Amino acid sequence: MITYVARRALAGIPTLWGVATVVFIMARLLPGDPARVIAGLLASPEDIEHIRQQMGLDKPLAVQYVNFLGQLLHLDLGISAHTGSPVVQEIGSRLPYTAELAAVALVIAITAGVLAGVVAAIRRNTPLDLLMSGLSVFGVSMPVYWLGLMMIIIFAIDLHLFPAAGADEPFSIVMPALTLALFSIGLIARMTRSSMLEVLSQDYVRTARAKGAPFRSVVFKHALRNALLPVITVIGLQFGALLGGAVVTETVFGWPGVGRLLVDSIFFRDYPVVQGLVLMFGTTFVVINLLVDLLYAYVDPRIHYT
């Protein structure tokens, strides 16, 4: 297992290097002069040139790239050009909010999605199955930003049940988490239903039913556990997607997480913060994929990593 983890970790290095290279190039393709954006419209040419030198933008692109990779090797993400604080500190102050939002949304998505998929599978071709399938399609098709705005209008402005924005009140997380979870609920429910239907048709399930095993035991102990492998894959990918969806959700609800920080950093042409955040997202995807692979062996004892 240790050898497998080490091999996968080493295999993730080229992926992260590719992500770093792409984000370095894309950040410099953004329109506008970041030095002028940071200095302001009334800044003198001398001030703009001074900021450009501080950011290293006066050097050739190849030199900037080498310096960027050298900083990464020392785990140094640089200094924010907008606030003057270390990028690690900027991300660290916002990351707990995004982690909390993604964790709550994932719990909601797993609970509702798996239950909906199981119910739809055991009530196949019934009105309940059609209802679950319809709600799943609705969740997958609904744009996050539109749903967030509708929830603000209905539950914050009209009904005054939840705060419209921010993270200062205890129930501030309810609407952002539900908005972020709805898309994942639909995908998890559809995958759970499909996988459960395949497992429920297996001989060992029919044998367990014929031997008089309780229906609940057959469904949750025998069928569901064997149907979880593809569902776990979807859940792992959805956690990464939740981090990406947080960019839109946090902007709509004014949630002070890394998603909103990314949008603000792109607006201010803050290259170091943009690069650091995209690298963090890339690292998160690599780690989640590794954890999903390891979870396979726990769910299915037939899987071994040697």
C-alpha cells in the first residue's frame, strides 16, 4: 500500500507541473496591464514601472517562468500584488470557509443522492421512480448561478428565512450549501440507481431474498455495498467539482472563501494569488483521486494494491 501511494504521488508531479505551466501562461494572457490595474488610473508611469519591477513583469517571459518554478520547489507561492500579504496566508484565511461549504454540500449530496437512487432502484418503473429521475435531471440541468439567485429572492427577500449573503450568521451556509449540492445530488442519484439496478439482478441477491433475509438487509448490506464502487468514483469527482462550483456560488452569496478570492484576484490581475489558487485546486484533485482509489479497497475486499 505504501509503495502504491508513493508511486501515485510521484505520478501526480507531472500533472501538477502541467497545471502550473498552463496557469502561468493563461494568467499572462489576461487582457490589461496588471501593474496599471494595481496602481490605479491616476498613477504615474514611474509608479507603474516600479510595480512592474516588484512583480517581476519587466523580465523576459522565460525568466519569469523559471523563477515561478523555483519558488514552487521551495513551496513559496509569492506575495499578493494586491494586498502585499503572502499568498499562502491569503489562501489560508479563506480556505476554511470553502472547506466548510464543500463538506456540508457533499454530506447533503451523498445523503440525498444515495437515498434517492436506492429508492428509485427498488421502486423501478413506478411513479416514485419517475419522480426521483425527474428531480435528478432537474438538479443536473439547473445552472448554479440561476438557482442561487432564485433562492436569494425566495428565501431571503420574500420569506426572510435565511441571510442573503455573507458568513456572519449561523444559517448563512444553508442556501450556498443547498445550491452547491443540488447538481451533485442529481448525478449521485442517477449513478446509484443505475448501479443498484445492475446489482439487484444478480443471483446472490435473489438467493438472499429466497433464504428469507430481511428486505432492508438485502438492499443495504448486500446490494448497496456492492453497488458503491462507481458511486464512490462519482462522489470523489463531485468533491472536486464542488470546489470549482464554489467559485460561482461564493460570488453569488458573498461567501468569503477561495472561490470568491479567485474571482477578485482575476479582476485585480493578481498573478501570484491566481496561480496559487489554481495549483491548490489541482493538488486537491490529485489527492482526492488517490483517496478514492484507496477507498475502493476498503469497500471491496477483493481489490488489492500490490
